[in-house]
Amino acid sequence: MNAPSAELRDSGGVRPNWEKTLTATTADQTHALAACLASVLEAGDLLVLSGELGAGKTTFTQGLGEGLGVRAGIISPTFVLVRIHPNLPDGSRPGGPDLVHVDAYRLGSAAEMDDIDLENTLDSSVTVVEWGHDRVEHLSESRLEIDLHRAMGLGAGGLGATADDPGATNGGMLDFGDEDTDEPRTIVIRGYGPRWPAVPEPVATFEGKA
């Protein structure tokens, strides 16, 4: 387990129980890490996904979907606030939870997040919220926060977009793509609340193999 560092940010006024930093050298490894993590996810789990445009958020969510055995077709949800991917009876985890994929980029506050009624699906699904920092912490005291960073901090537009300034690509025009290329990624995972007292085994033992 990586102990929380002195510089570690609080989230919703709460410090994490642990922090784990991993490296994925290819998009396939990002996908594989998420698929491994999915094996320990349960209905009610909340994941907050952050990262510059093109950092691999969609690839990571696709890996989660594969591991959870939900319906395929996971794409960047930018133009649709919420997508529900139902569990498949002939998938890898029949009878498991659905996957709810949310894009909070255009939501300016936690109050606006409440307007999309995630509470209706939170207890029965695994919920993944992109751009959810400072918007969803009130939904659950337990959550995983996952930050993906591309090498050199470059976004899809190649001009250094960041999670705090996603509009920095293309001369200030938003690039809504999340194209994932085979550049190394640093993936930082933090666990909050009683659900995540320690690093889950698939994360602790992940060796960057696709």
C-alpha cells in the first residue's frame, strides 16, 4: 500500500485511506488494469475518473465494462450526460451490477449533479463519473478516485490540456474527443471510506501486463 503523502489533496474535505500509483505503457494495459479492478467492484461502488482529454478515461471505462460483463458500446459520454450499460446474462459476470457512465464536465456544481438523479441507480450499479471531482463526493462516503495522466501532460490536442483546464486544447476550443494512443500513462488510484480501507488485490498486484 502507498501511504497518503503530505501533499495529497483532500477530496470533499476527506483524506484518502491510501494512494497507489501505477504505470500503463499502452492503451491495452490501461484497459487490462480496469478489467482487473472490475473483479472486486460491487453494486453501490462509486468511481471518480479524472484526466486530461485523451488520457484514456474511456479506455479505462471500457475495461471496467468488460470486467463487469455489461453490454458493449461504451464511448465517451460527453454529449450524453448518463449512459446505462446493463449486465449481460451471458457476459463475464452474469447477475452482476449494471455500469452507469456519467460525464460531469458540463455540470457546474454538486447541486446540478443531483438533478440527474443518480441516487436512483447508485445502489444497484457501479457508477463511473468523469470530471466528477468536487461534484459527487456527497453521493457516497466510500469511493475510488482515479487520475490518469498522459506522458508530458499532453491532451488530445497536443497543447497540454489538463483536468483543471480541459479547454486548453486547440487554441482554447474544446476538443471533446478522448482518443487513446499507446503513450505511457501514470494512473493514480485513491481509496476513500470504509469500503476501501486498503488497496484492492487486483490493483496491488497489477504489473502492467495486458
